[in-house]
Amino acid sequence: MIAVPPKYEFIATNAQEIYTLLQAAEQLLDAHLTMLNPGGSGLRVELRKATPAHMTLRLDLSPILDKVTEVAQLNEQLNALAAEHKD
């Protein structure tokens, strides 16, 4: 039997989806690794280290950084207003 190696692509559009997909990817990897050690009592670190696999992760945090910048600017404006009212 020749197995065709599965390739997976995950797309997330918000932070919660990223967390969910990372967890799903880990579970998927563990399910495949379990086939290398049937009946084994859990996946050993040695098996994980010895088993070749490939993953490319591209994480774009620019939308979050844009929001961080926006919040920082609003805080600066609020601080400036508060300083004006102290005088």
C-alpha cells in the first residue's frame, strides 16, 4: 500500500481562529504520530524529535499592531485632555 502524504492548509482571520487552528494542527500531528507507535502509552518526546515533518507558519500581526498604535494615540489624547483640566 502506498500512502499519498496529506498536506494541509489552514487559514485564520482572527486571533481565536489562530488558537483553534494551532490546537487542531497539534492534534492532527499527534494522530499521525500515533500511527508510528500503535498501542504506545502516549507520544514520547523522542518520537516527536525523530520524526521528520515540515510546517511553514506565516503570522501577520500588523492588524493587531495597528490597533495597538490606535489605542496608544487615543491614550495620549486622553492624557493631554486630562493634563489640561488639572491646570
